[in-house]
Amino acid sequence: MQDTTAILVTHLVKQYGDFLAVDDISLTVNAGETLALLGHNGAGKSSLIKILLGIVPATSGEISMLGTVLKNEKQHRKINLGYLPENISLYEKLTGKEVLEYFASLKGVAKNQVVKVLEEFGLGQVQNKPVRTYSKGMKQRLGFAQAILSEPDILLLDEPTVGLDPQASLFMYQKIAELKRQGCAIVVCTHELAVVEGNIDRAFIMANGKKLASGRLEELRQAADLKVHFTGDDILDAIAHDDFLSRLATNNQLWVHQVDKPRIIKYLTSHSGVYNFSIEEPDLSDIYHHFMNLHQHKAA
């Protein structure tokens, strides 16, 4: 599928009185792509999401969705957009089926789609029970079900797996992957870095309303220049018998900069005859904390 820009944010600013919540943010999300929106509490993520939803207006800047520049609430309503808030509030006295039927009527979705989605989300057996009897995971699944009920072109998720067990989180991201294959553009706002890491295409890191970094995981590793760790018994043996490797090593551990990784791999295989080793890359948490620490150091 050819990349199409689903969301285009250009020089977005949101100010509440003297407080600058979003400070000159520009980003893109393509159709069939998942972007993780990362940052500390108060970084500006929620304000950005609210602006994308059309709930609050931007102070300045521009938002375009599916090729349309959105200037008012009426234009926002024409976008087929799904949203799951962090703390979803459902109608506790209604049954799960009644809740989805209500959202279906708001979104212009046929009622037979409600039954299909309830079964798909494992809620078929409890669809006629009041939502107040549902577990946390069941309520989250129901909330997610309403978000994707209209088969949206754009999906915004705020902490979709918070408080869920691993199986429920797996289900969520399997469904997200399915929506991606159908061309949906997805923005996931989350603090669960280990969970989201294998399920995203790019990450956008914010602090104090500003962009710190964005890109694919490999691009962020290169930008951060965090070291990679070569491990394995053959590596330890090579360090002990190779002057060049021993000079690189620290406490018999071989850590090298990203830029040096190809050279070290070539050296190990062609010069030292070492083929049995593993390379531990910095994960999303390492990358996130690197840019956060850098930001805090600059601000100090």
C-alpha cells in the first residue's frame, strides 16, 4: 500500500493563559502506520490529542486529516475517527450491547455490526449484562470496541493497555495490527514502553510541550548514539586474547557506539573468527530516558 499522509500537524501551539502546553509541534502519521506518542505527565500529549480530536482549538498552527485542513468542529466531525480515552467512562447501568448500540447510533453504524464486534472482542456472553458487573479488562475491551466500531481511518488511543493483564494487552495490539493492515493510522499515547515497543512504526518523544526526538527505533538509536552490547562466551574469549578488543572492553564487557557496530561485526567475523555472539540493542526505554535526561540537563 502506498504511503498516504493521514495526519499532518504543522507548527501547532496551544496556550492556556501563560502556560504553553504545546510548543511548535509538527508531525505526520501515514495511513497504515502506528505512532507512539511518548512523554512525562504534563508533556503536552493530552493537549495534542484533544486538539486532534477537535475538543479544544489550537492557539496557532494547522491540522490536516486525510487531506483536509481542519478549521472548525464541523470539519472534524466528518473525519471517521476512533478514540479510546485513558479513563473511559461507560454507562454502568446499561448492558454492553446497549452501550455499543448507543455509540453505533452516534456514528451511523448498522446495529448488526454491534453483535459482530461484541463477539470478536469476547464479550458476546456478557453482552446483556450491566457494564457495572464487568471487570476492568472487559470494560477496556468494550471501550476499545466503541473506538473501532466505525472501522475508523484514524484511531487515537490514550493508555489503551493500562491495568490490563498480558493476554488482554496482546489482544489489543493484535487488533491494532489488523487495523493497520486495513490502512488505519494509529496514534498510541502510553507510558508502557516495553509493551508498545514491538508494536509501533515510529515514536515521537515530547517534554514540556516540545518535541525532543522522533523517528523509527533504529533512527532514534543512531540519534542517541547509545552503545550496543556484544555478548556470548566467544566474545569473552576473544577479549581475553585480542589486544584490540581488550582495549575496547570495559570489565570484560564489549560495548560499542552505534556507528562502530558494523566495523566490530566485520572484525569479529573476519579477523577473530568469532561468529557465535549476540548483539543487545538499546530498547525504547533506554532511548526515551536518554532524550529525557538530555532535556533535563539542558534545562538545568
